[in-house]
Amino acid sequence: MGRQFDTISFLSDLGVVDEHVGVVKSVVRDMAPHVQVIDLTHHIAPYDVRAGSLALARAVTYLPSGVVLALVDVGDRRPVAVEVAGGKGVLLGPDNGLLASAVAMVGGAERAVVLDREEFHLVSPGGTLASRDVFAPVAAHLCNGTDLEELGTIVDAATILPGVVPLARDFSGVGSTDEGIGVHAEVLWIDHLGNCQLNIGLDDVAPWGVAEGTLLQVTAGDQTRSVLRVSSAAALGPGAIGVLVDGSGLLTLVLDRRSAADELSLAAADQVTVQPGTESGNGAVSVPINLRR
């Protein structure tokens, strides 16, 4: 008998227009009526593993102990479960890189299994719908105290597909002498207000001296704009672009009551250059995130 849980945190690309999310929650309710399901979001764009992975990583350190059910681009991907934090949490999801960043955020994987024990799944009247027939009942069994190793075959966490996150790159002293100093960065996420979160924090630009009120320069595509380091978008004047440290500790481009993404014609994964001077650059590199501790 394993640890019992009373909370499932649920993130998906299933949307809420049709019945899929409700059916998953109903299966859990039927099998584990003591469990509360927290809906993190079901509006991840269809098949957007990158966005789902980043959303999960932003949220995971704030979630209560329990099961995390992350279902983005499930398809016929291998279903896996990863135990973390001394057994205080188990992340369930497809083996497509979705879980890796969140697992890394909470200290790395302990045990990992492929969910291949069909006796713990629902019988489908047709083709298997993994969210309903595999992940929902397995989540309920975990909450009821079924040990992880009963639910599937133990695998080395290193065999589970890693996620890939963009890594900012300082180009000070790199390349031609007229390139100047700065950081090649990437837009990680754009929220519904149009604020653009970058993959850099204050440490990446600290050598320049970036106290509040400092002007930086951002190049996005063929646009180069001055941005003001602020603590709040409300400190900006009409049309002014600012950069602040968001709740995740990352630099975010903002406007007051307007969309920075629209102003700069930015989308998630676009590359930008942040500099204290007048020159621009482009480029970013990526590094894999593995689940092994």
C-alpha cells in the first residue's frame, strides 16, 4: 500500500467546450470520491507541449502534495508516472517531454514507471482514449493508496523523453567587436494581457547595472526599442515599453494596459536581444532537461 493523496492538480490541452475534462474528473470522482481536483488550465493550445511544459513548471512549486495530471498531446504517446519529493507527489503524463521541467523544478525523479498494467485501466468500447481510460483511473488508484510499482513497469527516468528549454546566451566579447554587449534571449510565454516573459532574469543583465529607472534596449525582428526597467506596468507612460521582474523571477516586457506582444509583433519562441547599448543581435541555444536526479 502506498501513500494516499487527496488532491489532483490537472492541466491539459483538452479545452472545456466538449465533455473530455468533465469525464476525466467524473472517473476520478467515481473511483476516489475523497479527492479534490484543481483545474490549473485546460486552455493549453492543442499539441503545444512546450507551452504545457512551461505552464507546469511555473505552477509546480505552488501545488499541494498529491498527483499532478498533465495531459498535452497525449495521442498514442507512452503513458508514464514519475514520483518526486520523497513520494509527496506523482506526475502523470505522456512521454513527450511535458513533465521534464516540472520534475527538475522539484528536485528530480525518484521512481518512474510506464503505465502498462491494463488491470488498472478502464475498458473502452472502442479505441482507447488515454485521458479517460488510462490516466484518470491510474490517478484515482494512486490517490487510493496503490503503490506506483503496482501500476506499471519500472523504468530508468533517463529513458523518459527530456524537455528542451531555451538557454539565454551572453554575447559580451563574442564575435565582432561591433556586436557590443548583451544577451540573446527568447520569449518563453505570452500571457492573456500580452506581457512577454523572457528566459532571462536580473542576474543575466546585472553586470550592466539595471536598477529601476534604467533604460535597456530590446531588438525584436527589425524593431529596436528602448525599454524602462520598472516595478509595475502602471509606472509607464502612454506607449512606453517596460521590463519588470515577474512572479517567476524572469524579465517580462510590458506596456500599461496594452499588449507588449502586439506592440513588438512577438510570439512565443521568438528571439530577442537585450542590450544596454545600441547594437543588436540574434540567436539562442537550447539545452535538454532530463528527469534523472
